[in-house]
Amino acid sequence: MNMLAVFDNDGTICDTQEVEGACYAKAIERVTGKSLATLDWTIYQEPTSSAIVLDLLAGHPAAVAKVAAIKDEFLRLLEEECPKFPGDFAPLVGAVQFIERLKKEEICSVAIATGCFDTTAKFKLRCCGISLDDFPHASSSDVPQRRDIIPLAAARARFSISSVVYFGDAPWDVRVCGILGIPMIGIGRRIEQLRTLGVQHVFRDYSDANAIICALRSLKTEPNKAPEPTPGLISLGLGVLSRVARRRGNPLQPANADTRRSGSRSAT
């Protein structure tokens, strides 16, 4: 197998929605006493669990200890909420079977690259019936930036980045695939938005496995190359930069955080 399928977790394997993001924000508030300015993850320049926290704690003398405490509290809250909101901890339709098929039929190798913390990613995947340790993987506990997480997962699978096809669900996935020059298959609840950003192959879930496999194979008929930026992605980037600029110097606000549904699904 000379191809590596690298899967994001939240929104791509696990059908994560609002609960995960709310638990993350609550963990940060309990440990630091501060509230995130927003749960719209498109606001953040690097929307991973580690990057947001590291930016929040920049210059803090106890940053390392506080990151560890946030991670522990985040996991505890997820474990507490899981029985109440089982749908937020369930896999997308056909996800587990699709990944098993890729391995069983030797269609390609599989790795996982998640912007979440390692412990919380393991918990959410375990809820979906997947053991993270069964796959080469990387998380934001290894490196905070997604553009480094994906190559690290590939390296641990003993593949070059040129062999990767990425499965993701969010605008930041499109952006990082453009940076790395790797093709992407869009999966999940944002497929219309992904289409506007230029993702050619998008699927709501894994129910049409044969079509996804055909798309996967078609994307590897040529070597990876960086795509031309699309107008939609340029607009997204400008919007994010302008919003970040407005908040620069004041990344945190008191408790009435903006929880717009369009962006409140987990960033990871």
C-alpha cells in the first residue's frame, strides 16, 4: 500500500457537536478563572486544544501545570457528559466500518491526526469503538499546530507527506491541506461549506463507502501538489484575520462568550 489516509477525529470520525466545545471552555474557565472570548473556532488562528490554551497562557509562569490541569478537567467533563449526550460521542454513520475496510482490503494504510489533546481524543474514539493506539497517530499534545500534526502522524506511519490523502470536516482542514499540498476528502456536517472552499469530494457520512473509495483512489493518480487558493478560502482567511485583529490584545472576555452554532462544534 503506497497511500496513507489520515483522518481527523472530531466531526470526521466522531460526530462531535456542541457538548465537546462547551466542556473545553468550561475546563479552561475552572482552571484559569477566565472565559474564552468565543466558541466560534474560526476566530482562532490555530484552533487546536493545545494552541488555544498555550496562546491564552502565554507568559504565565505556571503554564505547563495549567495546561495539564485543563486537559485533566476537560477529560473529566467529557466523561461526565457522555451518558447525557450519547449522540455527541457516536461515530458518523459507517465510519468505523469504513476504516476497518481500508485496512482489511489493503486499500491503503490509516493514521489519525487530531487537534484535540491525546487523552480526550482517546476517550472520544473509544466511545466510537476505536482504539487510538491501534493506529499511528498524532495530536495537539505532540505539537500544537495542525500543519505539524498531520506530517507527524504520517511520519509515525512511515509515510511521506506526498502519500497522504486527508479526511476532514472543517475550513481549517481545507486551509492546512493547502499549506501542505495534500488532497482532502470532506466528511461530515459542513459539506456545503467545504464545497464553497473548493473541496471536490464531499460526503455527509460513510454510508456510500464505494464512492468514497473511488474518490480516494482518484486523488492519488497524481503526486500531491499545492492547490490554487479558491475565492471562498481567500474570503474565509481575510475574515478570520480581521476578526483576530479586532481581538488582539484581548483574547479573553468575561463569561458571556459568543456561542454561535455555526462555529461552536469542536475545533479539533
